[in-house]
Amino acid sequence: MNISLLEEEIYQGVGTAERKKEDDSFRVLLYDGLQSDVNLAVQEVYSRTFKLDEVYDRLWKRWLAFRLYSKTFQTKFKSSSDELYVTDGIHNYNNNHLIKKMTKRKDKNNIYTITIETESIL
């Protein structure tokens, strides 16, 4: 989808935006509401712009690094049902881990074989 942000322009002292006729892409502008009976287009709202590098830094940078550099581990162990409490995550192999998948298989007398697939947190 061809979407881009209209740049703010100053026209007769008022912040506005103009769409060029030869441009056929879908365009978005930042609007800061009616001020003194004038609709204003602005570069930022609440100190945020929607430029690609800022959106990446604010929303995607940490997630993408986690997805690129985390490692997946699989651990299998036996435990009784009353010994297994996982609420905050796991610390294993000198890293903190998020649980991706956990399966329990009952063996006998409240003893379970538990398989946990985790992803390390950087």
C-alpha cells in the first residue's frame, strides 16, 4: 500500500499541507484540531511525529532486536503438580527466558513430565 505523510507547509502564516496533483498515493497528515477557527496541520502531535525512523525507534527497535538475537531452548524435567509455579518467567543458561510453549504429561502419582520451550531475553 502506498501511504506517506504530507509535509507541513506554511501558507499565509498558517500551518497547512498541500497534496500535489501528480501524486496518486494515499496521504496522511497530522492534525492538531481547530485553533482560532483555523484547521492546522502540524509536524508533530504530543511531541511525536510519524516519520519512519521515529516509529521504528519508538515501537519496533527493541522487538526486532529480540526477534533477531534471541535463542530458543527446550527443557524437559519431572515435577509434582504442587512444585510447579511459573509466574514471572525463567532464568536458565545465564539468561532470562519467556515461555513460548509448555506441555505437561502425567506419569504417575501426581508426577508430571514437563517440556518447556523458551526464548532467551537479551
